[in-house]
Amino acid sequence: MPVAISVEEYHGPLGVYRTQEQRAGNHGGLPMSDLHPKPEEGRYTVHHHHHRERPGHDYAEDVITVQGVQPHHKTSYGETLMHLFKGNIGTGCYAMGDAFKNGGLVMATLLTLLLGFVCVHCQHVLINCANVMAERRRQREAQEQQQQPQQQQVDTPEQPAGGASHHQPPDFADTVGLCFEYGPPSVRRWAPTMRAAVNIFICVTQLGFCCIYFVFISSNFKQIADRHGFVLDVHLHMVLLLVPIVLTSIITKLKFLSYCSLTANVFMTFGIGITFYYALQDLPSPSERNYVGQIDQLPLFFGTAIFAFEGIALVLPLQNEMKNPHDFRKPFGVLNLGSVFIVALFTVFGFIGYLKWGEEVEGSMTLNLPDNEILAESVKAMIATGVLLGYALQFFVAIMIMWPMVQSRFTIARTHPIRSEMAFRVLLVLLTFLIAECVPKLSLFISLIGAFCSSALALMFPPVIELIVAYSPVGQKPSRWLLVKNALILLLAVLGFATGTYESVSKIIAEV
């Protein structure tokens, strides 16, 4: 889930950058306090992160994303494509072998391609709805300005209930909120609730990723430690991980998080290549593997696969930061071209992983690499370290959403903001640690997070808002094809959500 904030003191909405006039000090006669919402209004405040360490560089333009700290500039086609790859290829890719074990070689291949197609379609639906909502918002603001007296035109327009500021393109949560706000009268009162629901699912998903990272890192480091005679229980490895994870999670200098992200990306890239190298050695015949998985295992396949594909929160920020946003969504644009590569990579990686290791394939294929080779151990160390360094950036997304709500409700959080935020971060890290300690089975944990959280974000919200937009014009109804298509997507999402969550929880309880 990508996020973006200015590095200097900033009280604006996520992903908003100050205009040239505001940076130059031209505030149109308004005090700075009136230009941005206060922290109590639900926006993350960054005021102690700014460090001018590069002469001549405007740090006010820098943004933080889950890919790292980057200069704020409009990205090209190639740059956006690389960001799309970095945002989608991670721990889920290494879990695809386990997904194919649950689905079978043939069935999992077909379902992975189908699920990838549906997820990309839903991302296009979100983009289209966001563009429609942005245009409707501009039209409404223009009408409001025409109706206002001339002397009141300098006032800041009231923020819509959907939560998006008129200075920024809407993000995922804003788009959902605006679709309900501008939808049929019967659903408009749900706009704030649905926007909050998206943010809640994003928070739970990000914290779920952090829990998975605990299990992923400790499982890989345990294999390395066992090989060298330091035999410890996986739970003790998680305890040892608390120190470095807490230290990275309380980092507020964005420059250091940038280095962490860059190192993690390099490690993950090398890890995928070397894992492919080992998986392609001495492949058995496909006849030795199941072509079709058992029916009760398919929900686990769904959860793992949707976990790997869930990158829908990434698409709007990437499109909004392009020099030519239309290049993102056109037929041979960034989204389609990048998604073809990602779906193909996940399909081949899962197919080869299950073909190579069969029923022994782990929740991360790095755990299947040989224990007695330096190259294999280096891959496990690189991947585990890369995921460890990426924890802080995934964690930051949840902090940006949750901390303003905490700050608005507790006086001590406002009177001692820095110390209170540090304490809140540590408590959240401990929460993810405790959850990971209770569910040490990596494959089941991935399937649970995918089925419970990722299916809602990737498959439920897009068809719902598309139907609402279709019903919005007075007297207009969606076509029969649109109704059938979205009904089928929602059916897939609900079945995957219910069965995947049930099967994952049942097997986790059995494991415990």
C-alpha cells in the first residue's frame, strides 16, 4: 500500500504536496494554520523528520512510499513500471509454490491466471471510478463557487464527506467515500463509514503483513542457525527479532528508511533469481504431482493467491504521479503490461516450485533451498534481511492512518506527541509480535490474511463502487452485463473470503 507525505512540517492529507505558491509563501492572505487541516482532523503530522543533508535539494518535495523515500517528481513510463514491480513482488511471490500445492498443477495454473485477470480488471474499475469522482468533485466545487458571494470566494471550500481534499486526486479510501457521497440518495449517508472501512482494511492488511514478516524472517533465520549448531525454537527467534524490528520501526529520519528500502529491493531481486536457479535443477515429471487439488484445499489456494496479487492500493498513487497519467491505464499501459509480467512470474514461480518440491513445498520457497550450500544460505539470509528492512515501511502505512485517531482521542498524545507516538509504535510492534507467536505456521497465516483482508480490498470494493456510480445518474440503470459481471466478482470474493478465512482459522487452531 503506497503512501506519500511531505518531509517538512505538514498537516495535509496523505499524498498532497504544497503548491508552488504555498512553498513560496504566497498563501492568498490566509494564515498557514488555515491552509491545512489540523492533526485532530485525522491527518498524520510530520514535523520532526526534516533534515537538510543534501545542499540544494528541496526536501519538501520528497515523499515516502512503501518502496522507499523518493524525490517528488512526475514519473516516466519506465519508472512507474519499476515501482509497480517493486510494490507487487514480495513475500507473496515466494508463497505461490504452497498455493499450487493446494490447487494442483493444472487447476492452480488456470485459477491463478483467472484471479490475476479479475484483480487487474478491478484495478481498472477503481481507476475509472476515481477519475469519474474527481471530475464530479470539480464540477460541484465550480458550482459552489458560482453560488457564493464574491467576497466569500477566498474561503476554503468545505471538505466533502468522502474525505478527499479538492487539492488532490482521490486515493482508494477517498474514491470509495466519494462514490457513496455522490451516489443514489439511499447510500450517501454511508460515505464516511465506507471510507473508514477501507482504511480499516488497509490497516489490518498492513499489520497482517508485519505479522507475516515476523514468521517469515524467523523461519529463515532458524534454518541458518540450526545449520551452524545454534538450535533454538522458532518462537525464540521471534523474540530475538524484536530488538531490530523495534529499532527500525521507530526510525523517523526518512533518509534511513530510504536506505532500508533500497537494500531490501536489491536483496529480494537477487533472491528471486537464485531461488529460480535452484528450483529448475533436476525437475521431476509433472505426472508425479497432483493436477487438481482437493476441494477443501482450494480456499487455502485462494487466500495465498489473492495475498500475492493484492496491490490495488498501489494503482492510484502511481497513476497520479505519472507525467502522462493516461499512460498508466491505456491498453498497452503500465498497469496492463506490468500485470502481465507479474501474473506470469507468479504462475511460473508457483508451478516450478510445486513441481520441484511437491507436497514438501513450504510457505516460503526459500525454506526448501539446500541447507548445506553457501549460496542457498546466502539467499535465505538476503531475503530474510530484506523483509526485515521492509517491515518499517509496511508498518508506517498503518501508523499514518491510526496515529491521528489516537492523537485526537487522548490528551497525552497531543501534549507529548513525539514520545507518545514512539510508545504507540512500540505497542503496535508488540501486538504484531504476539499475533505471530500465536500463529507460527507461515503458509496458513498468509492464506488467512489474503482471504480475510486482501479479498475485500481487491475484489469487493471495486464492483460495489462501480455499481453505485452506474446508478448515480437520475433515471439511469446499469446494463445487464455490468450487473452479471459484478455479481460474479462479488460471489467469488464472498466465497473466497468466507471459505478461505474458515479453512485457514480451522487449520491454525488444529496446528496450535
